[in-house]
Amino acid sequence: IFLILLTAFVFGDDCGGNCISKNCPSCPCGREEKRVNLGPICTRYSWNQICCHCIVRAESRANANSVRYDKDKGFDVGLFHINKKYWGICNNDQPPCVELNNVMCAIQVYEMNGHNWKSWSTARRCGCAN
């Protein structure tokens, strides 16, 4: 057990499959996968529905507990992979793992950036980099 814990500490953790980068130092959204239906998520706002579906699938594979870690940028969490720099603005400095919190943060990020998808690295791949 010690060797397993040491390996996870030194090399990171995949958080039960939720850590897409496979190097998470912790699991802020837990270890259980939570796939969601994107219809009700994407229709909560008047953005382009095709872009919403594509970006959420590309970012998190529609897993509400998805996480990506970058040692320079920190964590991206939830359906929309909201970066840690936005947590204070939209979720009281807590990781927005709950679907409703995550979509509300995504809406705030989308609005703060001129009602576009430029904050999401997958926007160009989805044809949504306007």
C-alpha cells in the first residue's frame, strides 16, 4: 500500500479515470465518473448549442467529475473544465464540480470574454473560435 501511495504522490493520480491528464496531485471532483445528458446543460443559456455540446464533449467527455491538471495553470474541473483562476469569481474559490455550478461558471466565463468560446482550448477544434 505504501508503494502505491508513494507512486500516486510522486507521479500523480488518474482519480479513478476522472483525471484526463493522468497527473493530478489530488482529485477535487472525486473518483467516480458522472456522465450527464448535455441537452439540459447546454440549453441553460442562449449560446450556440452545437458549440456547447462539442466543447463539453471535447473538454470532459460529458463527465461532470472530469479534471485536468497542469502544473503551471492548475486544475480545470467539471463539464466545461473551468480553470482554477475563475473559481473565485464564480464559485467562492471552490472547484465547480456540481453540474449546475459548473455551467453557471461557464456562463460567467463566456460572458466575461465577450460572449464567445475563446477561453476554451477546444473551441477551434469545434469550429467555435469566434
